[in-house]
Amino acid sequence: RKQRERGGRKTKRDRPMRRKNLEFEPLSTTALILEDRPPNLPAKSEEESQRHRQEYSEMVAGAKRREMKEAQKKKRQMKERYRQEENIANSMVIWNTEILPNWESMRNTRRVRDLWWQGVPPSIRGKVWSLAIGNELNITPELYEIFLSRAKEKWKSFSETSSVNENEECGVSLADRESSLDLIKLDISRTFPSLYIFQKGGPYHDLLHSVLGAYTCYRPDVGYVQGMSFIAAVLILNLEEADAFIAFANLLNKPCQMAFFRVDHDLMLKYFAAFEVFFEENLPKLFQHFQNNSLTPDFYLIDWIFTLYSKSLPLDVACRVWDVFCRDGEEALFRTGLGILRLYQDVLLQMDFIHSAQFLSRLPENTPAHALFSCIANTQMISNNRRWNQVFSALMKDGLKETDKSSSSSNNSPALRS
């Protein structure tokens, strides 16, 4: 009986042999296409086997091509990185030995402006920004320490006596309430969250808290406004504490920043109107599309201006925008806005009001610096032979049609009313 059972079974010798020596290197599970079928299924024909070998060969070739492309891409990236590092090193020598020692006489020369446009070397960026922003307010490190001490006393008093709501009931001013520890803490926690350096426990948390707190005591008429934390954070990354405060206070004292942070509606409307003049001049098709969808500049410009693009763009790209802003002043902020619209024009033309507003409030995280600055460079800030300052000055005069048109359209904007 055992012999009959043994005779009825297929021996190892009778079973189909699996291919041991493949002609191709197995590519994950795709190599299974070369295997024979299980014994309980019909065997492959020679034609089918040949077709499977061909298909597998194409799979392997495709994988090798992808690997080669990826290797070439990495090689190009490394080459570009080395080139950038070499340019930065050469540029830094020029800045340190020629430009910075002779700042006043060289800052407006064509050569320096061209170097500025290419990006200030990170190691001296803070120094260049400080010189470009200036210190018209004559703030000293000692003055910063005085206002920092006042801020610490105020926070201690708030924590010991009452909450923000209790202060409100007692008639404390808006500026005083906005200088409270709780409101500043809330905004700090949302400042560059991906870096994990400004949040509680991070190396720059207390420093950012100090700069913002000191400013609210220095300018109680302005107080703390959401968005300030991003500007202060960028300065802290490039300057020492007292120098960051000095640059911060002077930067916010510029006319454009003061208009926005004090929410001066009339002035903000003038800036929006001037922006739209150059918007229509440079991007007429997109301008008309936005007009048709009632998408006014305040829906996207307010956030960009409040944070000087440091929240909307990758940090390294935003720092280059700051470089140009320090070189050209407020015009650069609105030119950058037009550059962003130019960069994403094709995408925005396909969107309605809701999707356009959402897209502009959260730009792609991988916004390429080269492409953006190419778009900014191609944006002409001249309209009817008038530059930005001339257009803005004209709009500041009462009775101009541009002002009336802007006021009638923008006053109904829910973003500005809020």
C-alpha cells in the first residue's frame, strides 16, 4: 500500500524545475513574471514566455533609466551647490573688504546693487540689513534694556494680579492688553513652527519674547500686532539681541509698515490702489480675471506685507526678498507681490475666487528662488513714465480718480473690514 501511495505521488524529480539562472537581475516582485506557472495550471507557451522576458527586460531598462536620471539630477544639484558656495565666498570677500568699510560711498553704486540683487552672504546679512535700515530713532542697547525691564515688570504684574479679561473690564487700553504675555506667547508658538527654535523650550523662544515685549513698551501706541513675531524672528536669526531690537523698531517705523501695523485704512487703500496700477500694467489678463472674481489686493497683500513674506515664502527665499527690500525700500515689497502673481499666473487664471484666495494665502512650500526672482526682475515698476513713488504720491492727493475707484471697490472688502 505504501508503495502504491508512493508510486501515485510525484517525486521531486517529476516536478517542474524552477529557473535558477535568470537572464535578468530580479527587480523586486516584478521578476515573478519570469517564473513558470504552478503545476495545477496550464504551462506557458514559448510565445508567452518570450513576451514576459521582453516585458521584464523593459521594466529593468526603465528602472535603470530612472536611476541614471536621478543620479544625474543629484550631480547637477551638487554642482550648483558648489557653484553657489563659491559665489558666496567670493562675494563675502568683496562685501567685507570693499563695500562695508566704505558703505555710504558705495551702497548705491551699480556694482553693489547688482551684488545685492544676487543675495547678501548669510554671514554678513544682519550687518547689511542694519546699515540699510538705519537707526533714525537713535535707539541704544541701554534703551533696549530699559524697555525690556519694563516689559518683565508688566508681565509679572499681569500674572500676579489679573487675567487679560479682568484688565479689559478695568478699562485697560488695547495696546496694553495686546502687550500681555498671553497674546505674545500665542503668536510666538506659531512662528516658524517647522524650525522648532522659537517655540517654548527652543533656543530662541525667550529672546523673541524679550524683543517683542520690549517693543510693546517702547511703542504702546502700536502695541503688539499679529505678524510682528515673524519679522522679529528673522532679525533674531541674523543679529544679536539688542541689534535685532534696534532694527525691528526702526523697520516698523517705516511709513508702509506703520500704516499697516496701525491699521490706517486710508493709507492702506492708497497702497492697494498703487499696487493695482502696476498690477494692471504688468499682468493685464490676470488683473482682469481678479476683477471679474472680485479678488481685491487686501485678500493677499495684507499678510504678505505684515510678515514681509517671511511666513509665505521659504525662509531662504524670504531673506533674499528682505535683501532687495533693504536695497529698494517699500517698492520692493509690492514688486515682489507682482512677481509672485506672475510666477503663478497660469495657475491662478484657472481658479475662482475661493481657490485663488486660498492659494495666495498659502503659497507652495517649494517656491523656487531662481524662478521667482526672474519674475520679479521682469516686473516693470513704471506706469505712464511714473515710478512707484510718483504714482503713490499722486494717489495721496485728494480727488484723484484712482483714489475714488480704489475706495469704492476696497471699502466693501470683508478682508479689510475685519
